[in-house]
Amino acid sequence: MTNIKSYWIDQLQNIREYQAIASIEDKELTDIKEHLDNLIDDQFIKTATEKGILRREKILGIAPYADHSLESRRFRTLSRWNNKLPYTLKALKEKLDELCGKNNYIFDLQNNDFIFKLVVHLGLYGSLDELQLMLKKVLPCNLVLDLDNVLYEKKESGIYSGSSISSGTHYVLTSDINDTYDLDGDSYTASAMVDSAAYQLTNDINEVMNSTATVRNASVPITGTQIKIT
């Protein structure tokens, strides 16, 4: 926050009337600085404020969705900005670098089979739909788009308690016929009730699921459930 008093001589800083003036001016100067910062941010789509994105949405004729966040609206605007012919492979790479992040995607153009395979890692709500829309406009009509969005999540935690109730549940939904998933967990308690469950839904009757856990307790009732639906 701005402190206008720091620019005054000591004699003025201790006067009550000047302190009241400083309090009002600090708020005004803070507002001015915020507007100036927003003005700079609005020059670029990736940092644009609500006002800046709304202006570009009007230029592009985009109606924002009520459930889209500012980040989603930025991505949507960015995907449609500067989409001009001719479309080349180099231009597509530059667009993917801009939308997905450099080295954050893998694509394979299979010319003989007329397939364009693309693997991305987009977790932002609505971003995958916008990417598909952009690719449908850019790719030639004789190419089949094979698009996969792969999201990774890694979570590690340890729980040490004297007396507790612990419950853990993990769900895996997959359509990959070759998918193999390992679930490992450890629990260390002195006196506790432990309830653990693992569920897996798959359409592969030959799929393998391994579930292991280590429980060390002094005195506990323990229940374990593993359900596999195929």
C-alpha cells in the first residue's frame, strides 16, 4: 500500500490534519497503481483481467460461459487469437507451444495412415474442448485426429496417530485393455479402527490389479475390501 507520509518532513507527519489527508490520498494512489497494473496486464491475453478478456471476447464474437473461470476464458481467447491462413505444421507447433506449454505435449503425424496423433496434459476446465475446436479448423479434412488428454497425479502421505479411525478409498476408471495399476499404502497406529477399500472399473476381463498395504497396530479391528468390476 502507498505511504505518502514517508515523503513528508517529520514535522508534517505528526500533525493530525495531515495524517487524515495522507490516509485519503494513500487509498487514491493505491487505486491508481492498481489501475495502471491492470492496464499493463491487459496488453497480454495470459495476464489479462476480466475487463481485458471481455474486450477481446467481444472482438472475437465469443460469449463467455457462466461456469468458466478467468483462466478458462484466457485459454479460450488465446486458442482463437491470430488464427489465420495458411496453416502449416510449424504454425501448429507454435500454437501448441502457446496453448499446452513447450514440451508439454507429444504429436505424431502418420502420413501414410492419414492420422494426426496428439497427447496433451490439460487440466484446466474447458481447455480440451477449445483445443479440439482449434485442431478441427487447422487440420486438413483427410486427417483423422487421435487426441488423448493424460493427467498425472501423485500423492504421498504418512499418518502416525495414537488413537484414530482411518479410512482410505481409491477409484480407478479405465478403458485401456493393457492397463496395470498398483496401489500401495502403509498405516502405523497404536490403537485404531482401520477401513480400507480399493475399487476398479474396467472393460478388460484380463486386466491385472495389485493392491498391497501394511498395517501395524497394537489393538485394532481391521476391515479390508477390494472390488473389481469388469
